[in-house]
Amino acid sequence: MHVGEDLVVLGVLFVIAYVLGRVGKLVGLPAIPIYMLVGLIASPHSHFFPLSFQSADVELVAVFGLILLLFSLGLEFDQDEFYGNIGALLVSGGTRILINIAVGFALGMWIGWGTREALIIAGMTATSSSAIITKLLIELRRLANRETPAILGIMVLEDVFIAIYLAIVSVVIGGKTDVLAIVFQLAISFTFLVLMFVIARWGGRVVSRLVQTKDDELFTILFFGLAVAFGGIGQLLGVSDAIGAFLIGLVLGATRFRGRIEQFALPLRDVFGAFFFLNFGLALDVSTFGGVLLPVAVAVVVTLVVNTLGGQLIAWQNKLTPAEGFNASAMLQNRGEFALILATLAVGAGLDARLTPFAGLYVLSMAIVGPILAVNSERMGAVIFRTRKKKAPTAERDRMRAEGIALLEAATAGELPRKTDADDDDDGLFDPIAALEAVPADEVDPVADQAAQQSDELSDRKRDPEY
């Protein structure tokens, strides 16, 4: 194919991804399985698409996608949450990870593809997808739920686990048999991990001075270059390019430029990440799915059962209700990018080729079932545990909430929105108290009413001269 034809096909594939993505949004599906499905359709093995597209054509761009996915994961890593609640996280999240690893490894041994393959399968089934869970929490408006801090804490611990697990797996699947060589390689890997964590924890100010620049273009080039370079360093040290990118993201996330980096990095992650998932779909062959249908079906059922029971364990450990534990388990069911990363590493190391279709079909299944469960978990929990569902906010309350947010944003910007019909004052400015009073008594949110009254009381108080 000529370059022009490649560009046309690639452009058409992303337009198809857009259309399917819009349809997927209607049922709450994330983008990851959509990109994989488009890649599967265009795969030269599938013959579904009139124009075939080769994986080699986007392989390097897909590597950038993998690097930026892990870079963003390190960038968003919450160090304060991790170090401040490390005891509770180790108990709650650590228990969950150990159970999932043990069950996943047993599943891998039952499948019978080999011990190293079982280790890969254990990693695939052990951890959730941070990208999918974060999107679901925001889109379903559950950030204020009581179970959300536990979910976020477990995600933080899983990020650390992924870093350690990738370092171990990269050495184990490397094919080395000399015990001393393996120990030496593990020592290098963990030294690299510890060093980067130490820099991230205590070297934020120094790194901030080294990377500061006012030019947005040069700043973007700098962090992208660092992500790619440390991906290469990680590969050379034997801990994989993914973990190298994660660690430099962790360090840059500890600087005062974290927000600015996220502003430029997230769009890059979304674009290059789409290439990674598309490329993985291109490598899939539908004809190979038949040989992994039973293992994938068992893996999906085991994942659902273990994580649902694990949700009740999380509820008990964090003093949540059974329904809230069910919500947490539904969120944590989602599997995604880490399973595909492990499959990519396994293929590169020459492990059983069936790991690729297994990972593809498993992630496709869980990335569809997981969001559907999460969307309906509150209703299902109410039925299973016979809990009373809270009354949904009325349209008037939603309007009041939106006006309150607009007022806050305008106040921070130094200007106030203009007066509405609910205002009685003549100053022409929006009056939240008058707007609240205009709502019928039976529709007023008692929390909003109390906040408005406290606002009146605070405005009448005199400021303490000591402050």
C-alpha cells in the first residue's frame, strides 16, 4: 500500500471508532473495547473489512500509546493517599490482590499452558482498569459515594502492585535459568523502582526547577521525551518500557507542574492510547477464539464471583453497607489495559501464542460486562439487599446545583452572573438565597437550605482581629 492509502484506511477506522463510540456511550461502554473491536474488524486475519490494515503500520505509534498510558497512570498516582493510608490500604487492597492473584494463578495452572503463562493469566485477572473505573465514577456521578474512597485507595495500591509485578514478570518470562542472573536482574529492577519512588517522594522541588519552562510547546516536547526515554531505560534495565514510563510519570507527578503536564498529556494519551488498543485488535484472529472460549468463559465467571464476594469483604473492612460493597465490587470488575500490556509482553517473550486471543476476548468481555454491572449496581444492590433507594434529585434541585456551581466559578473568576427572575434585589446580581426561597418548600434540599442559612449567619459575624 502507498502512504496515501494507509492514511485513508486509518482515518476511516477512527471515524468508525467514533461512530461505535457514540453508540457505546448510550449503554455506558468505555472506549477501550470499541477501539479493540475496530482493530479486530480491520485485522487482516478477520476479512471483515474490505481494506486490510497491517499491525506493523502503526506498531511504533502503538508503543507510544503504551508508554503514555503508563506515564499518565504514574502522573495521576496519589502519593498522599498512598503514604497517608498505607496501613488500611495494605489490609483492604492487599487482601483483594492476594486473593485475585492466587485464584488467577490456580486458573492459569488449570488451563495448562505452562507456569509462566499462568503467571501472566494471574496478572490479567488480578487488577482492575484504572482508566475505565475513573471514567465510570465521573460519568455515573459517584465520586461522593461512601464506597468511592475505598475504590480509589485500592486503585492506588494496584498501581504500585502493577509496577512491582511488571518488574518481576519481565525477569521471569525473559527465559533466564541461572539463579544468580535472575537475582541480579531482580535487584536491578527493585533498585530502579525504589530510587524513582524516593525521588518522587522527596525530590519534587529539585525536579520542578529542572523541568520548568514557560513555553508550552517546549514543555510538551520535554515531558514526552522523558516518557519515551525512560521507557527505553526501563527496557534496557529489564523492567519493561511500560514501567519506566510509569516511574518517570510518578516523579513528574510530584512536581508543581503536575496539573500543567496533565493538561497536555491526557489528550496525547487518548490519541496514542487509541493506537495501542487498535493495534492490539489488529493482532487478533477471530479463528483463534474457538480455542480459548472455555478458558475465557471460566475466567470471566471466576472474576465476577471472586470480585463480588471481595466487595463484601471490602464493605466489612471499611464499615460499609452490603449494598455499598456491591457497588465497589461492580466498579472493580472492569479489566483493561494492564491485561493487554501483559499479553504484549508475553508475545514478545515467546510465550504461548494463545495468550493473545485469551487476553483480547477476556478484556472485551469484562470491558462490556463490567460497565453494564456498574451502571446497574445500585438498582441491583437495592433488590438483592432490600435497601431503600434514595429519592432522585428533582429537576429544580439540579437547576439549583448548576446555578451554585456557576456562582462559585464566577466568584473565582472575579465576576458574578446576572440577576435571574428569582432575585428580589435591585443590584442586578444573582441572589442564591432568593432563588432558594423561590423553590416550593417541599422541593427544597434541606442541606442547601441549611447552607444558605449558615451563609447569612457568617456574613453577619465580625472578623477576629487576631486573624
